Amino acid sequence: MRRSHTRSRVKTKPDKSSMDPVKFQIRSSNRSSSSSSSIYTLTKSNSKHAKSNLFLTAASIATVLGFLFVCYSILTSGRGSLRYSVVIDGGSTGTRIHVFGYRIESGKPVFEFRGANYASLKLHPGLSAFADDPEGASVALAELVEFARGRVPKGMWAETEVRLMATAGMRLLEVPVQEKILAVTRRVLRGSGFFFRDEWASVISGSDEGVYAWVVANFALGSLGGDPIKTTGIVELGGASAQVTFVSSEPVPSEFSRTVSFGNVSYNLYSHSFLHFGQNAAHEKLWGSLVSRDRNSAVEPTREGKHADPCAPKGYNLDTITQKHLTGFLAEESKLAASFQAVGNYSECRSAALSILQEGNDKCSYQHCSIGSTFTPKLQGRFLATENFFYTSKFFGLGEKSWLSNMISAGERFCGEDWSKLRVKDPSLEEEDLLRYCFSSAYIVSLLHDTLGVPLDDERVGFANQAGDDIPLDWALGAFILQTEASTSQHASSSHLRWFYALFGNDSQTLLYLIGVPVIMTVLVCLVSKWRKPQLKTIYDLEKGRYIVSRIR
Ligand SMILES: Nc1nc2c(ncn2[C@@H]2O[C@H](COP(=O)(O)OP(=O)(O)OP(=O)(O)O)[C@@H](O)[C@H]2O)c(=O)[nH]1
Ligand SMILES: [Ca+2]
């Protein structure tokens, strides 16, 4: 197809205003025609040229800015608004609700247990107190739900999950009674306005409770997600149960073995909850053991035919508390046979506590059993002793250093003191709470030292109820951490951001360096090359029969 011929004179100094942005002159197809020497120039107008540069510069800057904005919005997209979660701890002595606020940053939950991000409220008694009146459990629970609704914006209730997890108090009830009480809690939580499923109200295993306590302790200490050997174990003395959870290098039978994954680290834990070995439950067992001790021993009870109680300071009237706590046949027997007499003797109290801890040892079917007939590996590494370990150490004003050996002397003084003098020293405490400190001081030493083999001056075992940045060592926080971590990573792995986090992880700097810098460099090179690129003029000289390229500027 022949090309149309257009010709025009080439102005060597084109008038900027008149020139089209780009002007093509088509070389004649017939080389031989010398008459019409035509010159073919591809010339851009300078002014047009300047404009296109300006346009390119603006476009490039806009691209870079747009790109950086995208980066920023992706990076900060994780800084979503505050989200909420609610956990209810159904303990033996009370029910406690925890309201958590948290953010998602770079696909990971960020936990802060203070200020607007955390609130909790405990109401007495515990759910297990409603064994004979399950409906009665709804009153306190409704009040706790109201507390939570006051701390979560109404617009977020529907997406705020609420879970109720009951512990030892409920584990001690028959399953049908547990189910009746849980049915009442489910009805209340269905009507709470929060996101709830029936299966989210349950009695959790003691092993779970121990794992959750271990999680929050290591989260607070900053060791969660790090080297398993550098984690801290938990030994928790609750009201109805006691938990022991730690990373054990000893082989652990499967019934005590738990694996917890956090981040990309897996922890092989020993975790067990010793039901009936919580402090309050063990104290009740003491009275039972005193009755059976006297029944089986040749030694007569005290002169007045009473059962001598070495864990009660002299002068304390035990009748009320024993009648209140001794259930079933023991109550009858103690009423019939005799009541109890406070004789206040620390070492006898400690050996009575040991006999409670060793009940069932003869039925041990493992390599070795420490508490009852249950296997416990030798404790290794650092431990935090929480709940009653903390409350009793604090009551006696013990320091962190060698608190266990000092617990013995504190208990000897307290148990050997007259009750009337103790009452004067601490008039504000409930009598029952004050009384418990004698048994508690003996039970703690008997549990940690006589049974679990912790040396009396061992600095590796500290008592605490908070750690790190004053984070409460409450297993409910550990449950929330694991639950939120799991649901967030599940969401991130299925969301459109998967490629993003997989590629860049959480290191936002990586993102900026990996993408941002090359893009900016490319744009700058384009700009500079555009700016530096010489404007060339190509002339075809018919006489010489060749192209001549010359620079305009
Ligand atoms: N001395 C003292 N003991 C406390 C205090 N608060 C709680 N306790 C005791 O600490 C133990 C554990 O407390 P919680 O975990 O709140 O009790 P709980 O959850 O109802 O009991 P469990 O179901 O066995 O965990 C119980 O024996 C309580 O009686 C306190 O302020 N002072
Ligand atoms: Ca508890």
C-alpha cells in the first residue's frame, strides 16, 4: 500500500506556538528523485516537550504518592478499631466476668490488659452453690452480663464473643446437675446481645485451666512464642483445685501431656489439675481426716472427746465452721462423736496436710506419684506460685526471697498464737478467712516442699498474682489469648491478605523497602532520563545519501 505523500518545509527554528506537539514528515518513497530534496525530521515542540515532561513528572509523583498511600493503608489496615471479647470464669467461690478489648495489627491481635482494654467483676457465690436451685444462677449472671454490656459499644455486641468456662467447683457436681446450671447460663447468654453459641458455656478440664494459666504467665513474662526451655511453669492453688503446668523434658504420659502452639513455636507441656486439692477443699478434707484418724487410732480424742484440730489456733470455736463445711455422713458423725477442738500446732498441721496430699499414693500406677495417685514429673525451671500461694504469702508479709522457708516460721507463730490475739490484730477479716491462714501456711509447705520437692530456699519458685506489666495471672486471660490468636490467624490465612502476610510477615519495614524503594528508583530514573535525554534531530541528506543526527539541545 503506497503511503500518501505529504511534504512541508522544515523550519530550523520552529516557532514554538505554531508547532503541533509532534510533526511527521514522510520521506519520499523514490530515492532517486533528487529534485525534491526533502528533509525528514522528527521534531518535538520544545514547549510541547516541556508540557509532556511536566505531565510525566506530575504523573510519576502521583504514582509514588499513590503507591505510598496504598502501602500505608495496607500496613495500617491492621490497626483496625478496638474489638472485644468476653470470658466468664465460673469458679468455686465466685463467678468472674472479664471484658477484653484488642486490636488487629498486621494480621495479629495486640493484647493490652489495662485501661479501656480490660475490665473484670466477680460476684459470689460460685455457680456450684446453685446445685439445689439452678435458676438462682441466672441472677448473678445477668448482673455480670450487664457489667459487660456497659463496657462494649452497643454496635459491637453482635460481633463480641462471650464464653463461660466453669472450673473445679462445677467439676465436683454430678454431670446432670452441672447441665441444669449450664442450661440456665446458656439461656441468659443467648439473651445477652453478644455473639454466643450454646457450646461456649461449658465446664473446662483442669488441664485446660492449667494450660491457660501457663499461657497468660508466659505472655506476661514475654516468653510466650520463645524458647520452650526459657518458659516459666505455673503452680496454682485455687479453692477447689490445684494446677501444675510446665514444659517438662521428662517423658509425660499422654493423659497429662498437652501441646500448645503460639506463633510458630510448639510447647510440650505437663498439665494437670488436682481436683479436691484446692485449699478450701483440702481444708474440708482435713476435718474428715481428723475424724477418721481418731476413729482408727487407739489414741482417745481430746479429754472432752473432741477431735483435736492442729490447724486452728487455740480458743477458736470450730463448731460453726465444721458444721457448715462438713457434708454428708461426716457432719452426722462429728455431731454424734464429738466436735472439734482447736489445739493450734503448726508441725502437726503440716503432717496432717501431708497425709491429705498422700491419700491414694498406694494406688499409684506410674513411675512415681507426688499428689494422691497422680504422676507429676520432677519440677524443672522457674515457677510462679499463684492464687492462694500469693494471698497467704502476702498476708504474712513474706518477701520474694526464700519465702517458702519463711512460710514455716510465719505459720508456727500464727498457728501457735491465741485466737483472741489474732482477732485483735486483724479485726476486719472474716473469721473463716483469718482461720484459714494457719492451715494454708502448712498446706503450702507440705504441697511445694514435702510433696513436689521444691527446696525451702529455692529462688526459682516465686509467688505472684500478676506479672510483666501488672498483667493478672488469671487463666481466663490465657483462654482469651489462645482463642483470639487462633481465630485471627485462621481469618488471616483465609483472607485476601494471606499473600500479603505470607510475603511480608509482620515486618512493615520489609514492605516499604521491598516494594517502595524499587518503584521510587524507577520513577526517578525515568524522570532523570527524560530530563537528561537529548533532543535529537535526524536529517536525511539526499546528496550524501545518509542520515545525519544532530542534537537540538
Ligand atoms: N486470702 C485470700 N484468698 C483469696 C482472695 N481472693 C481469692 N482468694 C482465694 O483464692 C482461691 C482462688 O481464688 P479464685 O480462683 O478466685 O477462686 P475460684 O476460682 O472460685 O476457685 P477455683 O474454682 O478453685 O479456682 C480461693 O481459695 C479463694 O478463696 C483474697 O483476696 N484473699
Ligand atoms: Ca479459679
